[in-house]
Amino acid sequence: MDIILEGRVSVQKIDIEGNTFKIAVFSKGNIFGVNLMFSSRNTYPMTVLAETPATVMHIKKELVLELSKLNTHFITELLSVISDKTLVLTDKIDSISLKTVRERITDYLSYQAKLQGTGKILLGMSKKDLAENFGVQRTSLSRELARMRSENLIEFDSTSITILDDSII
């Protein structure tokens, strides 16, 4: 189990052609690797990459077991983290499985519009990072955003996407 003490770390799947699919990004206070700690296949099947200089604390399985025996609050919180990570992965699988690039974009815009409370979505990441989150090539994302702009569905710049037609969400 690893805890991010400083910085930002991403978990990515990189295929043999070098295409990157960003599974999750973790920052200070986040835990990763815990869902594999007790697995029979407990090696990380993805690449862990420091996106900024990072300090990570590694906690061995034996210490986690000892803390779990001594403190019910610890084990309760640990199981909560594992459960939440399962939900995040389930949402990620749902967001990419059998969906077109446009469907991935509209799902993202719909979610962010609700989260941010506005039709002007502040991205907080580059288009390259957004494409990696969608599991698509950056060129495919750019092409679909341009199509959506030409259809007067959205407007965008390097930091935001504005929804012009609410029917897409």
C-alpha cells in the first residue's frame, strides 16, 4: 500500500504502440495499490508515473495486518478506501466501454457541468491528459471536439469547454 505524501502520481496503461490510457491520478493524502495488497496477483499491472516530484510512503502488508488487529477504525477506513477505489474503476470502465469518442466527451461534459454547476467547464488538465483519461489518441479527441464545435454544440479553448447546446448532455 502506498500513500502520496507530496506531489502527484498517475496510474497508466501503456500499450505496445505507446498509447497511454490514464486510469487515475493521485495527489497528497491519496492511497494506491491497496486493492492489490491481498490479491494472489499482487504486482501492479500498470505503470505508476510521478507527474510532479513526489514522495510516496510504502506500507508493507504485515504492518497493515497488525494495524487492522489493533484498531477497528483503521480497518474500517481501509475497507472504505478499497470500496471507493472499486467504484472509481467501475465508473472508469463504464465511461470507456463500447462508447464513441463523442459519447465519452458528452459523458465527461455532463458530469463536469453538474460538478462545477455551470455550462463552462474548466478543464484543469491539458487536452493530452484529457485524451489519456478517455483512452483515445489526442488527435481523435481534437477531431471530435472540432466536429462538435462546427455543429455549434460546444466552444472550447485550451482551458475550458463551453456547452452551447444542452441536448448533448
